[in-house]
Amino acid sequence: MNDDLQKRIQAALANPQNMGEMTGADSIGTVGNADCGEMLRLWVKFKEQNGKRVIDRATFQSFGCETAIAVASLATELIRGKTAEEALALKTEELAGELGPLPPMKIHCAQLVEGALRSALEPEKAEIKIEKISTPSSGTNLLDSFSKPKEGVKLTFLD
Ligand code: FES
């Protein structure tokens, strides 16, 4: 990873936005990545604005990789005020925002965020490679999924 990208990631991590679980979310998506064991959960809350249902706020929890956390921080800001359709139309590189182009070995970090977004906004069409894991009840954080799996919650890592 080049120094400029590393600096941009560190800048995003110095003031991460929208970290943590959200109570009363309208939609929740969770994905795991078999390549590195990274997991990410995204909570989304909608509001009515000018006759449209737009994203009021999105928050996330993540394990591990700094790039995924930086992308999730930027992406949760980027999707604010967008409809679900507009948010889903964003490309992987757009979600990475000001981080700029990611090196090939880090593209899957942004895809993890994209997968969580799809899982939350369009669960029936979530990417096959990044599998939706569960839809937890409100108040369940990502760590709970590992330490206290509930009946019916399935963690499946794909090749
Ligand atoms: Fe796997 Fe970043 S290294 S999500």
C-alpha cells in the first residue's frame, strides 16, 4: 500500500464516523469475508424527505482491517440523504470516497462495506460471495454474534 493511501486511511481512522450499533434501525446487514475473517455489520435508519424515503443515518461495527473501517466510515456519510436505490447504485470505488483508488489487495475491503450495504438495503439480492449472515434483533452487537450465537444464526464463510 502506498504512503499516500496509508495517510488517507489513517486520517479517516483518526476521526471515524458512525461507529457503533444503532437501536431502532429499519434495516441491518451483516457480511463476512472468508479471505481474511473480516466481518462488518451495518445499521440503516430511514426518514421521509420531500416525499421520498431517504437514509437518515447509517452506522457500522467491524472487526479487523483498517481499510474496511475507513471505507465504512466514509460510506456511511456518503449514503446519508440518498434513497436505497441511489445508495445501491454507488460503485465500490465510490464508496471508498476520498480514499481514492484502492490497490487490488484492498478492493475486497470496500466490497465488504458494499456487501453489508446490499445486505441491509436489498437482502434478497445480496452478493453471493459476501454472504448475509443474519438479521439480528435490535441491541445485538457484532461481537454477540461470535460469542453468543443465537439459535437460527448461521456463520458461513464461502470460498
Ligand atoms: Fe480483509 Fe480489509 S483486509 S477486509
